[in-house]
Amino acid sequence: MKKVKICKRCSGFDVRELKEYSKQINSKLAFGCIAKCRQKHPELSGNYFGLIDGNFISCSTKEEFLEVMK
């Protein structure tokens, strides 16, 4: 089971959609600061990102990030 942590404010995800997907693939989902605020990291603007098993993952599309979550 993968552990996924995203920031509700900065990560670019619809929280309800991500919760539902997390249940479908049986991953553990947590929300909170991941210290990658878009204000401090403008290169992340437009990307979807979070921590998966403690590793920072940034993807250009939501589908790509969801694939890495599997």
C-alpha cells in the first residue's frame, strides 16, 4: 500500500476526486503541508505534485500522477 501526501492548497488536485481514487487503488492518503508551496517554487505552477512513499513527485498531468500512485 502506497502512502500519498498532498497539500490541499498547492498540489492542484480536487480533494474529493483524489479521495475516491485513493480508495479504489487502496492507498493511504493524507493531507498537509509538503513544503513545496507554489509561491516559493514557481516552477511547480501548473503541475500536480505530492509525496508518494516519502518521495517528492511532480507531474505535468493529473493522469500521470494518478498512474504513479498505483
